[in-house]
Amino acid sequence: MTIRDKKQPLYTISIVSEILHVHPQTLRLYEREGLVTPKRTRRVRLYSEEDVERLGMIIRLTRELGVNKAGVEVILRMRHRLEVMQREMEDMMNCLEDEMRKDFTERLKRIFFED
């Protein structure tokens, strides 16, 4: 089983506008406002799965919750910070687990192999 890279540019603007049920001009507006940055091949915008998810969240925030652009930017920034913190915590937990595993192994060695 292969894991897809969510950052891989796959979708053209017309496909994304269909997926999200928005006009392509809306996607261009979000790009101009800096809310999303699709990759470009020549003059063609290519959106990744991650971009589509981000756009979906932006659309939900603005349409369903009435959040304005400034609010969307704050929410996206906070979400990014939370993701970074979560990765850092996972790294710290892995380090702690490694240390605990080493300590446990050392204790077992002392118990079973020392006189």
C-alpha cells in the first residue's frame, strides 16, 4: 500500500471548483488574498489534496460560519501552530519513550546478567 503525498499538485482549477462547488474566480480570489498557494505549471494552477482541504475549510468558515478574511487568516495561522506543536510533542514523546526503553533494557540487563 502506498501513501499518497497530500502536497502533490494534482488538480486543475476547474476540477477543484467542481469538487468544492465554487466558481473558479473564487479560487483565484483566495489565491490573490494569500489564503492558498497552488503550484503553477506554465499558466496552469495545480492544487494538491492539502490545498483542496484548506480551501474546503475556508469555504466552510466563510459561508457556514460567516467568518471574514481576517478571521480566516487567524484561524489558519492558529491551526498551523497547533499542527507544529503536535508534531513537536510527538517527537518529544518518542524521545521519552526511547529513553524509557533504554532505561528498562539496562535494568533488565542488570537483573539478569549481573551477579
